[in-house]
Amino acid sequence: MRKWVLLAGAIVTEVSASLSLKAALEHPAWFVVVGVGYASAFVLLAFVLRAGMPLGVAYGVWGALGVALTAGLAALLFGETLTPVMLAGIAMVMAGVLAVEIGSQRAASTKADAAAPGRSGGAVR
């Protein structure tokens, strides 16, 4: 549970930094939020990895939710266009991340089964 909370923090800080980057174009003071946000996002992502989440899962979820939230919030906050093709692309990215997560869970389960006592992981000699 802890690693997912940390990952949520990494996503929120990265999205905040990205949105602040757009705001900083008009008001340069927002660059402070950009720097702090991106630095915080990477530190939190490192903590997620240290907590044991596989890199492919962590980075995939971070990237997919970051793209989806940034696009949606940019449409709300800045009036940017969000077309049906863009929404379909976001859905495909999220489906890909879900596939990576499911594959990661199956790989971990297979690895745990192979390491369980009483199971031989190799050929009998």
C-alpha cells in the first residue's frame, strides 16, 4: 500500500509541475513550482522503486496517469483541446500499462511458486 501512496504523490507532483510549466510562460514565478514539482516527483519515484515496485509498472503507471491527468487538467484550466483521437490514445496507453501490471503480477507469482519449498525449479539429477 505504501508504494502506491508514494506513486500517487509522484504523479501529483509531476502533473503539478507540468501544469505549472504552462502557467510559467505567462508568469515566471511559476518556475519555482516547476522545479520543486519535478524534483519531488523523481524523489518519490525513487522511493517507490526502493519500496519494491517493479520499474516497468511504476514508470508505466506514472507516465500513463501523468499524461491523462495533464491532458484533462490542461483542457479544464487552459482551454486546450482534447479530441476523441487524443482520448482514444490515452485509453490505449492506460490499457498498455494495465497489461504490464498484470504481466508483472503473473511473473511475480510464477517466481514465488518456483521458489516455494518442495518444488524443484530445475531438472532432477
